[in-house]
Amino acid sequence: MINTLLTLAHNFLGGFDLTQRVINPTTQDGWLDWEADDLNRAFQKRRFRLFIGLLVFFGLFVLPMLGILLFTLLDKWLR
């Protein structure tokens, strides 16, 4: 379950950019630019950490506040 959520988050954040591998004819011969791949991975890790941080913030602060607000409004509305 956790891996599914992490994979969805990774894919929604853009995944890995393989455009140059498909377009560049030298990659068809087995040559890969490992340094560029490492830079892409580092960028993906930073972006993924930001996403996880925002998800934790949203889950710990925003959702409880919305729940409190909703119950307060429902309590006033139902009286």
C-alpha cells in the first residue's frame, strides 16, 4: 500500500525524464549519460521530499483544522 502511494506521488510529480534517451541515437547503442541521470535523480529526490513534507503538513495541520471547522459549523447549523 505504501509503495503504491509513493509510486503515484513520484509519477504525478513528473517521474523520470527519458526524452533524451529516446531521441538521442547514441543511447540505442548502449551508451548512457550516467552523470545526467544522477542529476535527474537528485532533482527528483528534492522534489519528492518537498511533496512528502507538504503531505505531512497537510495531514497533521490542515485536515484536523478543516475537521474542527466542519464539526463546529455542523453543530451550529443543527441546533
